[in-house]
Amino acid sequence: MSAKIRLDAQNLGAVINRNIYGHFSEHLGRCIYGGLFVGEDSPIPNKKGMRTDVVEALKHIKVPVLRWPGGCFADEYHWEDGIGPKETRKRMVNTHWGGVVEDNSFGTHEFLELCEQIGCEPYINGNVGSGTVKEMSEWVEYLNSPGDSTVAQRRWANGRKEPWNVKYWGVGNENWGCGGNMRPEYYGDLYRRFNTYCRNYTKEHPLYRIACGPNVNDWEWMDGVMKVVGRYCDAITLHYYTHPRGWEEKGSATEFDTDEYYLTLRKAAYMEELIKGHTAIMDKYDPKHKVGLIVDEWGTWFTVEPGTNPGFLYQQNTMRDAMVAAINLNIFNNHADRVVMANLAQMVNVLQSVILTDGDQMLLTPTYHVFDLYKAHHDATLLPTEVECPVSGGMNSITVSASVKENVITVTAANLDCENAQQVTLDIANCDVQKVTARILTGEMHEKNTFEDKENVKIAEFTDFAVENGCVVMNLPACCVVEVTING
């Protein structure tokens, strides 16, 4: 099998926003408690309660932005329950996820401490479903006001004098469903009301206001909301999860055959059609692309691992997940003119995680390594690509995106064929190829990392290529993701 990838070093596209490589952390299962946060009294090494091993791993892949506190949890979360002395914080039952007690020991200050340790921007989802305008308005004030108000003084009393100047604010989450079962026009009017009272406290730090967009292909929701809020928001969201067997019977994360492997990848590739379709609707109301599209929940969603709490959504992560990640990240890169952020669901121990933990142990998933291979794209300039490749399992066998930054070209590609290697020729016009290096992640489609074998799947140096007549000719093994770096 052979394929060809063509690009032109002088044909520049949009800048790839680093926030496309964002993540999502919800009060769900063991994402926060035990995954990111263990408390200062834990024997697990931590800094101010944040797991040191997890934070260091997230810093390595340069996580740019982190969404919190949900998800469905966002529209039943009341921020004042999570500030002040931990022993006096309100306890609640997490009715969405597992029916467990939420003691609010991880709240606003803890989340922003986590973001500071990782070195990422916070993205906060406000409560529209069960909250009030006053509640969200005062949350913004609590975090961002440099003034001497009673709300700001509460922040001082809780140990923080300087404002955090949080930029990214979501006004509600999934308000078509768990966030209130609203109609698009009704939500649009609510958005405008809530948004009015979320103040910019300084000219230097304006809010980036994010409206709740559609689930999957709900074109009516996108049209209805954009019609009402288009000029009042900076971005609108899209949610799409990859279920190979559908919502009711999602399928196993680890036990699947070749047909289900390709079915999963074809469903992941549907993201391309969704972005094109929703962009066309957005163009009706925003032809100059002033409003960004944020895919703030995406990834695989399988049946939970046997013996685990069904409400915790804990699943393993294989090379199939790595292929799904590569497909999605390449799609986001290639639509960087409209896609300004994406948030993988979820960061630790939930759905398509980059990290799994068990007590004091931690492992990096194949998906984590894809984010490592792709981090050179952060804030680089897109180089549009053309691909000629065989079809495998009913879809193109090669997915690719490319970018340039500081005269260095990065190409990330995946051979989605799970059985056949491919010779792939990378033809770059207007580039004097001088030095080429590459890294690869590869393995049989079921391979995964476990707490008994944490490095079964990992990145390795890739050398099976040659420069011929100015082209890079690579022999890509089946089921692999590769990063190629070209100096020229």
C-alpha cells in the first residue's frame, strides 16, 4: 500500500490556536478526587493537594486550557459552596454521577491553584440551569474584581488578594439537555440576560464569553442560538462523543474486532461533517468568523470497565483511542479558521483520559502520547494538505495535518489501517528539505498500558524514512501515529 501527502510551505492557513489541545475536568468519578486532587494530608506526593505526578505529566504535554466544573455538574454547582474553610463547606449528593457525596473540598481556589501549577488557562462553566444571574455575576466579581467590594473582600478573606482575571466563561452547559431541557430561543434570551451582568472589571482583561451550542447534528439549536446571541458571544460550543454501537450500548473499550475498530474510526471522522455543517450555519450570522467554535466535549465513550461504578465512566484506553485522538486533532487543526478551542473529555480516570490513576500509581495512556506528538502545532500556522491514499474499513487510511512555526514544519499523520503498513510520500513544495526527525506511537489496535506494564505503548524515535528527490518517503507500520519535523 502507498499514499502521498502534498503541501506547500508558502500556502499558509490560519493560526492553530493552542487551546485546541485543551482538556476537561468534571466532578465525576475519580477525575478530581484521587485523580487530580488528593488533599494536603495525603501520603501521595502533592503540592497544596494537587498530585505532583499528574501535574508534572500534564505540564509535559503543555496543557493550554482546562474546563471546570462540568459538564452536567456545572448546572447544579453553586460556587459559594466551594469556598472558605473546608470543614464548613456544604456537602451535597452528586445526582448526575454515581450518587456519591460531594464535600466541595475542591472548589474555586483549588481549581485555580491547579491551573497555576499546570501553567494553563482556566475555563469556567457557569450555572444557568439551576443558578441565578446574581450568582454567576458575583462569581465573576469574586475572581476578577480588583475593587474593594464585599464580594472581593470575601476573596481576600479566603487568602487571595490579587484577582485571577479568569478569561474564559461558559454561560451554561448542555442547556438543551441536562442543563435545563430548554428550547434554543429561550436559552438564547437567558444567555443574553446572564451575559449582561458578567462584567469586564478591567480593560486589560475582558471576558471571553461562550454560549452553549448544539449536541452533535442539532442544526436547529445552532441556528436558533446563533440568531439570538451571535453578536453577544465570542464563541459557541459543540459536543460530540464517539460511540461505536450507539448511545444505549456503547461497546467495550478493550474487546472489539476489526469491524468495530473501523466503525469507531468512521464515527470519529464524522466530526469533519459536523464542523462543516455548523460552520455553514454560523456563517449566516457571522460571515467574518468573529465567533469561534469550541468543541468542549469530545472523545470516545464506551461501557465502563467491569466491576466499576457505572456513574464513574471509567474506561481503559487503547491504540484505537489514539487513532480517534489523531483523527479529531487533525480535523480541528485543519479547521483552525473557525475552531478556536477543544476540550478532551476527560483529563483523568473518566472516558478518553490521558492519565489513569490507582491509589499512588499513575500511567500515561496512548491518547496522552498523541497529545505529546501534536504539541508542536500549538500556535503554529496551518499548512493545508492534500492526501491520496487507499481506503481501509470504508474510510481514508491516512489522516494528516501540518503546520509551520519559526521555519520548522511539523506534520502529524496516522496510518489508520490496523493490518497493513503503508509507504507514505511527503511532498513539500517550496521547501528545501535539510533535516528530518520523527517520533512514532504504534502498536496492535488492542494494545494499552496497565498498572502492571505502564510502558507497553509509548513514543519511540522513528527512522524508517528517507529523503528522495526532496520528498520524505516513510514506511509507516499499521495502526500508528507519527510526528515528522522538517527543517528547511
